[in-house]
Amino acid sequence: MSDINTTSTLYIPDNIKTNYEFMPGFGAFGVFKKDNYNQSMLDHARRFFLFSKEQQKYKYQYYNPFAPKD
């Protein structure tokens, strides 16, 4: 039997992750790493912080225009 020596370059596609990620764009060092929607973990944190400071409850009174008037 003869030994066959072949060398070839291993091709890794772009969509394969080399590091572990908790969620896309957020891994061990994923603060500035962009996810599929071009958002980094820092962008998400900023957006969540601004949303938490917005008004969450809206007070209103119901007015029925068809109710009989006294």
C-alpha cells in the first residue's frame, strides 16, 4: 500500500461562529460586535435604558358621547 499525502486548505464559511455567543452579537467579548441586524450589545443596552426612562402608563378617562345627558 502506498501512502497518499494530500494537503488542502480548510474552508470555514462566514456564517460559522468561532466563539461561543449567548445570543447573536453578545458573547464573551461581544460589546462592540455587531449581530445580524447591525446592532451591538452596547446598542441594545442603550435602547433598553432609554425605553425604561419613557412613560409606560397613560392615564385617561372614558367619555361616552352617546350616553344620555341629565
